[in-house]
Amino acid sequence: MAGQTRAEASAPPQQQQGPALISATTTVFKTEGAIGRLKALRERLRWTLNRPLTPYYLILGSASLLLVLGLVMVFSSSNITAIHQGLPGPYYFRKQLVAVILGSVLLVAAARVPVGVHRVLAYPVLLGSIGLMVLVAIPGIGMKVNGNRNWLNFGFFQVQPSEFAKLALLLWAADLLARKQKAGTLTQWKHLLVPLVPGALVLLMLIMLGGDMGTSMILVAMVFALLWMVGAPLRLFVATLGIAVVACTALIITVPHRLDRLACIGITKQTPDHDCFQALHGLYALGLGGPFGTGLGAGYEKWGQLPEAHTDFIFAATGEEIGLVGTLSVIGLFAALGYAGIRVAIGTRDSFVRYAAGAATTWIMAQAVINLGSALGLLPIAGVPLPLFSYGGSAMLSAMTAVGTLLCFARSVPGAKAALAARSSKSRFRTGLRRVLPRRRTTAPAPGPRRER
């Protein structure tokens, strides 16, 4: 029937005789009872998630909440560290706030430009990242921090080029695979691997020259995600994965401190040589927090017991001060961001958008999993920050740029652009401006009768 709702049309024949359970666009319940309300809530949630603008607002909302909560936790967890170093208490918070402001500019710019601009910038960003990482590898130019040579010091600020290598790989690989798909050459294994894998290996070699194993793992995850999205054959996929596992194992075995970090997985008590001090105190911090935490600023472990409380182990500091509720909230926000990124990759018809959105989502989620796994004692400590949350200017700028590209891609999904245009035309602000400002005349006024002199 023409007047049937979606719930009526999908109901079994014996249920179609009664009233509808719910209207898909309202919250007015058609029946009473707990079961009817649960079904109505499920239908309402399904309708909300299927809207074209849902991924856009999920990305924007989850990223914004992570940034705000991250600033709060950086302020709380870095005060003691700054004071111990003879610096003002809010020193690290101020630097992080500047990074968030600059990152917001990059985010808005990346979100507002057309998709084609991202494709044009792919090769300049790639060449720029390679050039900066080459400078890092030159003795006397690259700066060491915590044993890794990954930084360039420009006096009043420092840059970690390996963070922008992830953005470079995202744009370049997506543009490369999109062109090959348009040419119809992705069915050949040579075009699947070349030049994608050699280009990624160049980035990996430059990163590993500085000893940054964590960032290398994220780039490898992005490459495998891209191969999976283009439909690489299973044999090729497994062979490439096997080579990566062998190379990763060799890199761990040949460096003693990486092997020591691997031994800290699942530790519950201190060892005589104190090799797992940081991992153990991260677990102590999470345990001290309990369900609701000790309160903001009232954590104990940041007073020198937990190293890097505002960077690599900020999740442990969050668990101590905000408790299980805070940590689950952080995990939930990352889950919402990952879900929205997958929705963008699935819902688009543009192959470049699909590959770039999938790679960006893999980047953020893989980095979050590595950081959270390190704090929980489930993975070795890799030294990667929690994206959009931990202290770190270069990591914040690159992650916010990635979120901006996801927002740009979410706006380009079919249906989202029209929905945004319709919503902006109905906004109260623009309606008020139309009432106040004079309208521009688009046609010439009708000629009146001529007066005789």
C-alpha cells in the first residue's frame, strides 16, 4: 500500500494487521511495552546510522571530543614533569594548545578543499617527506630524542618528518592505485606491487635509519590495508605478509632493547633489573583509577613513577584520574571514528576516496591499537603517541590533517553534499541575514511610462 511505512512493509504477515511498531523518522511509539520500545529504538538507530551525513558528524564529533579530552589530560599529566625539568607547569599544555590551533587550520583547509586538490598534493607531500627524512639521517642535522634520530631542530620548534610520511603514503598510494584501477592494470601482480611496495620500502628504510619501529609498523599496516582493498590475491597477500613478519622479527632480534620490550608483555611484577618499569607502572596507574578515577590532577603515578605520562602512556594517566569510565570513553570515541571512516570508504564511488579513506582509517586505528596495547601490557612498548590525544606537535598536525581529509571525503559521498547544502540553506543564521541584508537585484527593473517634457 502507498501509505505503509518501512516497518510495516518489513513486518511478517501476522504482524501487518496490527499497528506499526515505529515510524522510521519519528520517535513516536506506535505500541506499548518494553519489546515494542526496544524495536522502535533499534529502528530509530538504524535510520540514524544510514543517513548520508552520519559519517561526517561522527568523524567531526569524535575527533573534537578526543582533542578536548586530550588537552585536559596533557595539562593534568604534564605539570609535574615540567616542574621537575625547571619549566613552568603549563609549559607542555601551551605547546600542545598551539599545535591543536595550527592543526585546526590544517583540518579545516583539508576538509574544505575539493578531493582533486588532495590528489594534486600527493607527490609534493611525498617528495617533501622524503627530503626531510634524508636530512634527519645526516649526522649533525638530525636530532636524537630517547635514543631515536627522528627529529629536525629549527630552533624555536622541532619537527618529526616520519609523522608526515604517513600522510604522504596515504595520498600517494591512493592516487597511484586509483590511476591503475582506471587503466585496468590492477589484475596483474606487477602493477599491484610496483611501485607501491618499493615506494613504501623507501619510506620505511628512511624511518628505520632513525630507529622508529612504531611508525614503521603503522606504515606496514597501511600498505596491507591498501592491498586488501584493491583485492590482492590471497597467495600474494600471504607471501608479502610472510616477508614482513620475517623482516620485523629480524629487526627485533638484532636490537637488544626491542627484545627486552617484547619480554615485558603481560608482566605483573617488577623484575630484578627493572627493565619493565614503565610497563608495570602503567598497569599500576590503570589499577589505581578504579571505576571513576582519583580525580583530575589527583593521580599518583605521574609524580615520577610513570615515565612519559603525557605522551606514550597518557592512556594510563587517563585511567588513573578518570577511571574505567574515562578509558572506555576514549576507546568508544576511537571506535566511532573508525566506524565512520569505514563507512566513508564503503559508501563512495570514487576509487581514490575509497583507498585514501581506508588508509587514513587504518593509520589512526592501528596507531591507537599499538598505543593502547602498550599501556595495557598486551603489546610491546613501541613509542607511538595516541593520535589526537597524546602530547606531540608533529603527530598532532599530521593526525588532524588526516581527519580533515576524512571529512573532505565524507562530504563527497553521494547524498552528503546535497544534505549539507540543504541544511546550510535552512540555517537560522543565513535566514536571519536574508531578513536583514538587502537582496541583490538579478533582473533589470521594468521600464515605467516615459514622461513628456
